Amino acid sequence: MEHVGLYANRLLARADNPREVAFARQWAKENEYDSPGTQGSAGNILRTLVPGSTQRDATVAATLIQWLGSNIGMCFLSDVIRDSPEVARWVRDHMPATPLQ
């Protein structure tokens, strides 16, 4: 099964969407058949979330994950973190600050 979104053209080398590229690559990596998965999970997130998933399911999921890396998707994530104390706490506790390079 391919974990490529509907707008994969936005991931080409000439496109300037590095966050979308990062989100799309990580999603594809997490869904490799024998992937160890994020933070030691079983891997293949889609099959775990949607048993019997189809190629259409994989495409929809990959499109959404790629969208999270877009400007609008990042604003959505920022709003979630800002508006949810529980999420903000998790981010603070699990994502150590790194200096800008």
C-alpha cells in the first residue's frame, strides 16, 4: 500500500514546503510494513487504526498528515496546543526546546 497524499506534487524538490515534506516522509516511514514505529510502537499506524484499510484510506490519511505540515495545518496544530492545557502540557513535557539554528 502506498502512503502518498493527493497533493504529492507539493513534495517535489522544486516545491518550497519543507514541513509538508517532513510530515509526509514521517507518515510513510511509520507505515512501512516492518517499521518499528514512533516511540517504540508497533509500526504501520494506519493498519493499527483502521484494520482492513484500503488504498483509498491510505491516500486520505496521507493527504491529511501532509496537510498538517502546511501553513494552515501548522496554524491548526498551534491553535490546538494554545487552546488545550492538556496538549500544551504534553508538548512541554515531551518535546524539549531546541535552539534555533
